Amino acid sequence: MMRIDAHHHVWTLARADYGWLTPERGPIYRDFGLSDLMPHLAAAEIDGTILVQAAPTEAETAFMLDVAKGSDLVRGVVGWIDFDADDAATRIDAIAGRELLVGLRPMVQDIADDDWLLRPELAAPLEAMAQYGLVFDALVLPRHLPRLVQVVDRHPDLQFVLDHFGKPNLATGDIAAWKDDIASLAARANVVCKLSGLATEAAPNWQVADLREAVDHALASFGPQRMLWGSDWPVVNLAGGYARWFAAAESLLADLSSEARAAIFGGNAARVYLSSRGRRTSRK
């Protein structure tokens, strides 16, 4: 079964649309391309990747699609469109046919309005995504999870992927409300979760044990057939790096069957992201 890193980025600082990426980010404040990633993929025996947006611009989506088109490694791209635009659904019509585009991701965690997900204006673009078989990657914080449940219920034909487990507050260990919301979200069949980004939510010098409660709860809620592994590279360089996070994930999943581990480390990503390309239809 193909091994897939279901969540990584590339960026070029000169493009100047990564508002969150400042010199204070230290080790990740530089250009990162696929050539920087390839040694990590080789060491982890990763066959392909899903490249995910890191800037809220349509120009970055075009940039990522060009990067992907020039590589055999990138199997799919999760891009961005302006969901706030009056013609958001039309913008999706225009981009949905691009080769390798598999999903879209608004950066909900950075939007000031906590109720942004509940705006009625989102209905049309989300319906367009569902009709094209595009995946909605949910980059949210714990406080957004109850809103996300409502959106998921409104769009049962749209596939949702919860990035980074919804960013539980592992540094403080205050995850009781998060656990309740994860269980509620997992009760919806059109949601899967991404085992990614946990290292940067944990305290500095985290250990595998610091991540286990959240991972065990997500596994119990979603099951191994609805979990995808991703590196969140190069952001993961802020919290130990690719190899350390990959080893931690292997340790956290060690008690699962080989079939379940293979699903999390690739099979589920292929089903959720890549098979959707073959189901696309034109909108009327």
C-alpha cells in the first residue's frame, strides 16, 4: 500500500503572502522546497504527498499546483480560494478542473469571527466543492469544533478532514471539552481526522507520552480507517522535526494491526483525497 504524507507545505518567502511567517519563526523563516523534503520522505519510505496551502491567496494555490505538476512526489494539492467573495462558487467552478487539485482550505484559525463557519454565504461554495468531489480541510481551533459540527451536518455530501486534530491544547493538558467535541464530530460519517500538528501543540521538549491521551481518544472516536498521518513539515521543525514526529506517530500506533497502520500512513489518504478526483462531475 502506498505510503502518503497527507500534510506538508512548501513556500518561497519572496512571494510575500505568508502573513504569519515572520522572522520570529526562526528555523522555518526561509524558503522550503520539495528538494528539502525529499530526504525525510526517503528515510520514512514515503511514496507520495499531499501539498497543503500556507497562505490565504489564490496566487499561492497556482504556485502549489505548478510545484506539484513538476514533481512525481506530490499526488494532490489542497489549495485556497476566497470564500468571502460574492462569486466564491464561480471561483471553485474555475479551478476545480485543475489537475492535482484535491481540496480547499480556508484558514479558519486566523479569522477573527469565531462564527465565520456558520455564515449562510458559505453554503454555495461548499455545495460546489461537494459536487466536484473536493475535500474541505478544516484548519480550526478547539473553540471552532461545535461550529464545525453544524457545518458538517448541513453538508452531508462534502468530505471534511479535521487538520491537526483541531489543535488540542496539549501544552496545558486542558482537553476535556476537546474530547467531547471530537466524539461529537466523529459521529458524523463524512469527517476524518489528520494525525498531524500535535508536536507544535505540546509543551517544549515533549515526549510521546504527552501526546498519547489525545491520539488514543481520536483513535477510539474515529477508528483507524478515518485517520490520516501527516508531517506538517516544515512547521514541525519548530518542535523536533520530521524524523522525531514520524517516530512518535509510529510509537503511538504500534499496538494497531499492520493493516490499520498501513491505512493511517497512506491508504486512507489515497481514498479520501485521491479517489475523489475520479468522482468529479460538472455542475449544472
